Amino acid sequence: MISRRRLTFQLTPLLDLLLIVIFAQFMDTQETTARIEKRAEQQVQQSEQKAEKLMIESMLSYTKIKELSERNIQAKRDALKTRDKAVEMQKRMQAMQQLSEKENRELSEQLERVQAQRDRVAELVQQLFQIPDQMIDPILKSKADPDIDKTKAELQRIKKQLQKLASAKAEDVVKHLLTYDELTKRSDIWELYLTENGVFRLKIGDQTTDFRADSLESFVDRFYAIYKTVPQPKSLVIILFSYGDAKASVRFAATQGLPVIAERMRADSSGRTRYEYAVIGFAPEQTKAEK
């Protein structure tokens, strides 16, 4: 008969060993979990940083795109405005060109009309100077002392001048008239006329004044008194003296007094105005109808 042996196990040490193993596994699991959590946290932080960076870059890109879009819109508006201005400018240029062409045509037509009128006036003036000798001679010979050599030479000079103007071309007549016109622009023409009844009629511009003078002194004084009432004349004044069938003594007072009054007026103006005179001679007095 076989005897049975009793096996006895000590459970306490095994239990302690099991607890140590379990604790070691727990600690390893804890460390692994901590590393995983730390790695996950780092990854999350990196992801958040990347996301934030991407968001910032996205915002910057959006801002740039918005600015570029606004610039593009403004550029399109400016292009449209420039195009509209160019179209408007082109229309204005066309209108100005049409207006200029119209004005040029009108000016050309007006110039042609003026030239035709000028030529016609010149021809008429030329015809007016074609005065027969039988009409000129009585007028010229009615001047004082027609037999004096000086007077004869003056008569011949006037006749030659009339003949020259009568035979001149239209352009020369116009030039003569323009020369006289330029002279009147730069000087004042005073007209002094002695009527048949001995009255001097002085015309200065639109002002006409009558006075009597029987001597050189009275002529100078009364002429000077009228001169003081007129505005400042131009730098040159030409006094044209003509007379009707008046007394020789009155004519003598005027012809002798003109150089005196001219010098007196020149001195009064301190030399700013020069006074010249010319004796035209006999001229029949015009009636009111003729005036």
C-alpha cells in the first residue's frame, strides 16, 4: 500500500509575486500611457500651431486677394472712365474740327467778299480821282495869289498827285488810303475852316467850336482857349486850315497865327505832343444838305 504524501503550497509568496508582476505591468502601462498622452499632446499642439499658422496665412492671403480684387475693380473703373473720357475727347475733337472747318470756310468766304468789296471800292475811288482838268483848274486857281511861282508849283503837284491816283492800280489806291488811315490812328486831325462871313470853325473830333478873330493876337488867344478845353491829344496833331471866300486880312491872321499857336501848345504840353499845320487853301463852304 502506497502511502500518500501531502503537498503543501505556500500561497502567500505567490500572491506577493503576482501582485509585484501586476504592479509592474500597471506602472509600465502608466508610463506608456503618459508617453502616448504626451506625444498626442505634442501632436495636438503642433497641429494647433500649424492650424493657427495656416489660418494666419489664409487671412493674409484673403486680405491680399481682397486688395487685389478691389484694385482690379478700381482699375476696371478707371479704364472705363478713361475710355469714356477718350470717347468724349474724340467727340469734342471731331466737333472742334467740324467747327474749325466751318469757321475756315466762313472766313474764306468772308475774306473773298472783303477782297471783292475792297477791289470794288478801290475801283470806285480810282474813278473818283479821274476828275477832268476843267473841274480841277477853277478850284485850284481860286487859291490866293495863283500867279506866284510857289503857288503854281503847288498846283502842279496837286494835279500830278490826282493824276497819279487816277491812273494807279487798285492795290496802290488801297495802300494810299490805308496809309492815311494809319496816320489818323497815330495822330489827331484838327480841321480849321474860315467861312465867308469871317467865322473860324474849329473841329476837334466830335467837337466843333466857332470863334471870330481879326488879328494875329486874338486868333492865337481864342484858339488857345479852345485847346485848353479838349482832352489830351495824341503825340502828333495836324491842323488842316482851309477857307472860303473870306477877307484877306482874316486869312492873313490865321496863316500868321498858326505857327505861333502850334509852338505855344507844344510848350504847354512840355513837348509831349507835336503840333503841325498845313494850309489847304480855298474850299467852297458846304451847305447843310451837303454836310
